[in-house]
Amino acid sequence: MASRKRKIEQEKRVFNELWTELYFFIELKGKPLCLICQKSISVVKEYNLKPHYDTEHKAKFDCLEGEIRKRKISTLKSSLQNQQNIFKVVADNSESNVRASYRGKNKLICDMYTDVKSFEMKLKLFIKHIDEKKLDHFPNCKKAVEEAGDNFVWQNITMRNVLTQLQTEFVNRFTDFKKSSLNMEIFQNPFAIDISEVPSNLQMNIVALQSNSTLKTAFKESTDLIQFYGGLSSENFKELKKFAQQIITMFGSTYLCEQTFSILNYRKNKNCSRLTDEHLDAILRVSTTKMKADVKKLASQMQPQKSH
Ligand SMILES: [Zn+2]
């Protein structure tokens, strides 16, 4: 079994340069790729390539011989190269936008949820557009296609593959989001949620909230969800506040988590042997919070030192 596998792998490696001129195939990422229709074939063997050429392209391309054939091959090669470069840039850009948007210190988990959801929707749209040969959202591709004119061979498969791969990656990476999507929606807009969908422990609080017009206006005017939930009365909205706290304390990015560990390493070194767990806890809290200490209040609670 093992030796058979090795044998196939060895055979796979050898791509005969002659096949380019004979069958319009080149080697790309270890696989032979048809320059004409951009189909790739998994086994590097002449008997896999020749039939493809014979059935698909022979009739149209066999008339090209000698120099003309070579020139055609180099045109196809360079147009493939262009397509791939442009497409890679588009995919990289979209990806890095998303990556950048979910870094950052003060992000809530629901912001990240929104970014991911919107990117997934964009991907869906891109794929649909590629199928319809529309390039409105790929200005560079559009330009390249216009420039290539009649030389451009529409091969949606390559483009589609890049996008669907990205789509699958996203779905796999963010499966947890799907499970908590209802919670995110309640948290982000408690006034718009259908009460029958809300978990029963929150229902009474949400009903009270939705029928309170003052709070509704406050919510509309507020740009900070933490502030809004913080301002609700603990007595009347106990469950909802607890729920909000759970969501707010989830890491919206890895920033805070990484920051906390680096502070921990910095503080708990060999020179701080008398640092107790209690102190360390306090240091971490102070270093990572955005809250400011109310010094006036703290001072007023201190017992003044009596002078003798
Ligand atoms: Zn082909």
C-alpha cells in the first residue's frame, strides 16, 4: 500500500514540457492545467491530458502550428497569470478588511458577529455575480477583461473556487456564532425582537423594555450599548442586565486576552516574589479596564488619619 502510494506520488511529479505545445497544458501547483478551459487534472499522465485535448479542443486548436501555436500558448499563459494575480489581490483585500475590523480593543462580540455576517453575505453575492459574469465589485478584474477583449476566456470555475473556499473557511471558523445568533440579535436590538422568540427568563424584562417609550428613545439616541444596558435599573431589568453582562464580557477580539497575558508575564516575574494572587488579580483588573476610579468617592470612604 505504502509503496503504491509512493509510486503514484513519484509519477505525479514529472510534468513533460512537451505537453504544453502538444495539448496546451501547463503545470500549476503540481497539477496539469488546461490553458484553454483552465480545467485542472489531478494525475500527471499523458493518457489523462491527451483525451482532454482531443475531445475538447483539438477541432479548434489543431490548425495552429509552429510559431502561431507558440504565440497562442504564450498569450493564454499571460492572460491566466493576470487573472490569478488580480483575483488574489481581491481575495486578500477582502480578507484583510475583515481581519482588521475584528481586531481592536473595545469591540464587542456582537460587532464581530455583524462583520462576519456581512462578509458572508458579500461572498454569497460575489459568487452569484461570478456565475452571471458580472464584475461590478471587482473593478480590477473588470478592467482586465475589457483590456483583454476577445482574448479573454471566461472561466468562472477558478474564480468561483477561491470564493467558495473562503466561504467554507468562514462557515467552519465561526460555527459558534450560528448557535448564539439569537442572543446577539436580542442584545443588539432588544426593541425589534419578536417576544415569542426570546428565552422565557428574559421575556418579562423585554416586554417591560419594549413598552417603555422613554427607554426606546434613549436606545435610539445611544451609540454605546454598554452604556445603555448599564443605565437600566437593576431592580426592573435584573435578568436582562445579567444577560447583557454575559455578552459584553465575551472577547470581541483577541486583543484583551493577549494584553492580559502579557501584563501577567510582566508583573509576575522573579523579582516580585511577594506578589500575592489577590494583588495580581487587582493589577490585572486595573490594567485592562476602561473604567476610571472615582477617587473622590474612594477618598471620602477612607478613615482620615487622626493627628495626635
Ligand atoms: Zn481544456
